[in-house]
Amino acid sequence: MLLALAPAFARLDERAKSDGTPLPFEPSEESVYEAEFSRSLLRGVNIATLRFTAGHDNIASPSRGKESASNLFFTADVQTKGLFPKLFSGLRFRQRVESTVESQSFNVLRTIKLDEQGSRKRTSEAVFDLKQRRVVWTERNPNDPTSQPRTVTSEFTGTVQDIASVFYFVRTQPLVSGKNFEVLVSDSGRVFRMPIRVGEKKKMKTILGEVEAIRVEPELFGDDRLVRGKGQITIWFTTDARHIPVRAQIKHEMGTVDISLKRITQGK
């Protein structure tokens, strides 16, 4: 699947490359969020923990192989808890994504994903060839080692993200009210165009205190989007240099999920 991206929206904010300004999450960062579900008379049920880390790929890991220490490395780990299995017919899920990103271009190089839904388990790896402008995704079933892996290959142009790196990429952008942009995101071997609208600013009470935050709306749901079906996601980023996501809301026909930052730490 070949998708084009306007050059103005396909590159990393030049500040981070031209004058040595640190990225918003350097040298390392860990953030933890809690997700609450609401539907009809059911309000504020804690259903999941989301944990994100950002840093440089300078730690050896069997799952990552020998990647360059100059690359960026992101993880995203989402796991259900509390009443979620009771609300959704016993379903428990966990998804962990490891993303290796070239630091200069902010183009994803490799994505490793673990996806567990009840007894179902899948592992996958996506490898991005920046010279051939092609991604090759391979999924395996660890519960059945004899089964044939699924493979999907897609082409891309411009800079492409995965579902872990995209939120960090957005943090590197200026985020000016009314100045919308677009990002390419790859998942399961396909490449999707994600328009992003930047809205108004407002004061919000958070664990960081009262902060000024800006409303950002990625077009995540819809035909030929990352998530099929109807829905809407809104994320609030602080307007300071770190652009920390402090709150998010997902509206879906199944209900509303409110996500709030509970803890953030940054290494020295």
C-alpha cells in the first residue's frame, strides 16, 4: 500500500536536529496512566494501566538484537485490570510494543509487538527498510510453533511511525492552535495516513499542578484508518517544551474511556 505524505509534515521538528535542543523526553522518561471506563449508569471504572518509556537504545536486549545506541527506543505497555474482564465477557488483554527509531529522521526502524487476548497470543515484528521504502511485517502464534507465520509487505514514502513512536513524534511538533498536520503510521504491515487537528488551549488540573494544555485530535477511527469503525480520540498536551500528554479521552459506541497521567519520571 503506497501512501504519500507532504514533506512539510514528514520530518522531525528541525529544532531537535539543527541547534542541539533536547527532545521533550530526553534523556529518558517513564509515564504511567490509568484508564477509566464509563457507559450509561456505569461511571469511572478503572479498567487498565498504560505504561510508556522513552530513551536511547543503549541496553542489550535479546528481543531487540544489536541496535545502534544512537537510536531512540520507545515502549508502550497496556494491560487490563479490575472489572474489565467482567464487563467484556472475561476478556483479558495485554499489548506491549517495542519501537526502535532512527534519531535523526525519527523514522521507525523496527517494531516488536506482543498481543495477548485471553488465551490467544500473537507476537510480531515489523522491519522498515529505509532505502527500499518498504515495511515487512511477520506475525507468529507462539501457542502453535508449527503454524505458518503471516507476512504483509507495504511501501511508504516520507517518515513513518508505529503505534508507540507516533505519540512521541507528535510531542516534537510545534502544536500551534489551528495548524493541523498529518503523520504516517504503520501497524500490522499496513501504512495509514493519520490527520491530526490542533485545537484550543485551556488550563487543566493535573498531577503536575495546574497547567496550560492544548487539545490534539488524531483521526484514528474510520475507513482506511488505524482503527476501523466509529470513534473519536482527544489528547491534551502541555504547552511547555516537554509537551507532556496529561489527559486523553476515547469515545466509542461501547462507551467512553478517560485516561489520566498518574506518574512521570525523567532520568538525568
